[in-house]
Amino acid sequence: MIKSFYLFDINEDLVNCYKAVKENVGQLIDELGSFQNKFSRKKKAERKEFYNDTRKRFNHEKLSGFGIKTAAKLIFLNKTCYNGLYRVNRKNQFNVPFGGYENPRICDSENLLATSAVLQKAEIICGDFETSNKYIKKNTFVYCDPPYRPLSPTASFTSYSKDSFSEQDQIRLAKFCCRVHEKGARLLLSNSDPKNEDPKDTFFQSHYQQAVGFRIDTVQANRAINCKATRRGKINELLVVNYDSSDSFAK
């Protein structure tokens, strides 16, 4: 059983929200319950205006600090925006449009309480993935879930932070994973499979050499976001690992 763990993320909005769930989940549930009641009482035509006003207030409030009310706004926006997407512009402003869902579950108190209980074992740190290096030792288990590498030049869902996550960052992450492997730690990384669009794209095979000790598995996952409806649904994704099922640590 894992007794403690570290959670690293470069997204300051998300990190502060994690801390709110960990430290003040009761107050957060109260705020979200209020959002649920206000939103459900509004007519369809009023809901978009309410969403846009909340988004504007969220972007303004987070400039001067991030409290329980701001965390509640972020969760509300996530539950009611288009496809539950998180995206910011160069000014670090959340800019996802309204989703228009009929009955979104804004306050999931059972899930929030369970998440808060798990997070009591976590140290939550805002920082780039390389910040975690000094915490990684032999027999540490490391899971990397970066913004996925775009499948095509028109894909733009890398705006997870105001500085985005570039191709060079993907290469930097691959080099970091090699250093993790050299330490003797177990590693699992998830990412997109470029062969969905280009069978000749060998980016991951080139940067996660099997000879070094990595294995690349292909799995299927549901993809809800795509400008073309025919490309939504099941799609291949990649899991990069440096251990196998016979490894006692993996069990």
C-alpha cells in the first residue's frame, strides 16, 4: 500500500483546486451546492450568460489569490463548459465556451469527499515535471500524464498552461523519463499515438528506445474532442513503461 505520494502539476489553477479539495472540502461542497441550485433554476437562455459571467469573475479573482470560492468556480466551469475542456490563452485566462448541457452534475459531494481523503496522503506541488526529480529514488513509482502530443498540425489542445506544451517539451520529457529509468524507478507514461494520423511517425519509438528498457503498448481510449464527428470515439493511445507484469513492484 502506498503510504504517501507527491503530486506535481504546472497548472496553478488545478494545483490550488487540489489544495482546496484536500484542506477545505466541506466549504467547497457548500459553494458547489450553491452553484448547482442557482444554475438548475435558470432558464436555458440565462445559463450561458451565467456561465460567461462566472468565467469572467474566475479570471479576475485568480489574479489576486485562489480561495475556496475561486476553486468552486473552476469546478463549475469544468462541469458546464464545452466537453469539460481546460484551456487558457496567452494571458492565462480560461477561455472555453459554454457547453449547453441540460443537467450537469456540478456538486458531486461523494466524489469530492473520497478525493479529499486520498489527498491527505499527498504533498501537492506546483511545478514543471522536472521539479519532481529530487523526490524520485529507486523503487519509486512515477506516472507521467503530459498534455498529449497533437495528432495533426491543426490540433490545438496543448494550451494547458499559458506557455503551452511544445514538441521540445515532449523531447525534454522523454529525456527526463530516461533519467528516471536510470535511477531504478518504475515509470508509466501515457500519450497520444501519432500513428492514428501518420503511420510513418516514429516519435515515441525514437525517443523511448526499447533497447534502453522501455516498452510501448497500444491501448484504446474514448476520444470525445475532435472537430470532425467521425473521428470521435475509440482511438489508439500509447502507454510507455519500463517494467512488466512479472515485476513484484507492479503487483
